[in-house]
Amino acid sequence: MSSDSGDGTQVASSQPSGSRRPVHRAESTGNFWQDAREAFKRISIVDDFQRLGEMPCARNSLMSGIASGVGVGVIRIMSAGFLVGSHWAVGTFMIISLGTWTVCQRNIEAERRKLQKVVEEMPKRFIKQKDKTIGESGGS
């Protein structure tokens, strides 16, 4: 599934060859500052922004936040001035984006739980059906 590259990273082979992104192991050294330094080395702002559309719920929540922030900001700029309006715009963007992202993540997790439950129940259904067919054919 994945191959070890020797430097503590794994490269996922299930992804297309053009987007081979290293998958880092989450091993702790016990030293907070060394772990924090290693974590900051793994941050790539350019790569994260390029992959923003692939992140679940990110696009919809950011679009909702931007639209509502612009709307509230324009209204507040007309009534209270530029500085106050811009503060309202940024605050509205943050609240709406985080709120819609949280709701979307909760819905995805609920769907994932339902799917897991269906997968767990599937073998039980087949066993029940086999028992019924064996009972009907064996009882005649």
C-alpha cells in the first residue's frame, strides 16, 4: 500500500503518480520543542492552498463565509464606517466559515457511522437469509 522512503516518511502508492504526497508517521520523541519543530517543517502553505478544494467541506464553508462576510461588511460600512465595517466583515467570515465547516464535518461523521453500521450488519443479513433458505429446503 505504501513504501518507506528511508527518511521517516511514507509515500502513498494508492494516489496518482503526479500527486505523490509524503505521509508522515506520527511518532513523538517526548521532547515538546523537537516535536513542534518537526511539525512546523511539515507545513507547506503553497501545497495546502493548492489542495484546498480536495479538503472535505473547505470549499463550501469558505464560500459561505466569504459571501456572508462581504454582505455584513458592506452593510456595516454604509452605516458605521470603514474600520467598524471591516471588523464586522472579518468576524462574520470567521464565524460563518467555522460554523458551516463544523456542521459539514458532523454530517460527514454521521454518514460515516451509518455506513460503518451498514457494513457491519451486511454479513448478518446474509447469514439470516441462508438460514431461512436451508430451513425451507431442508424441512420439505
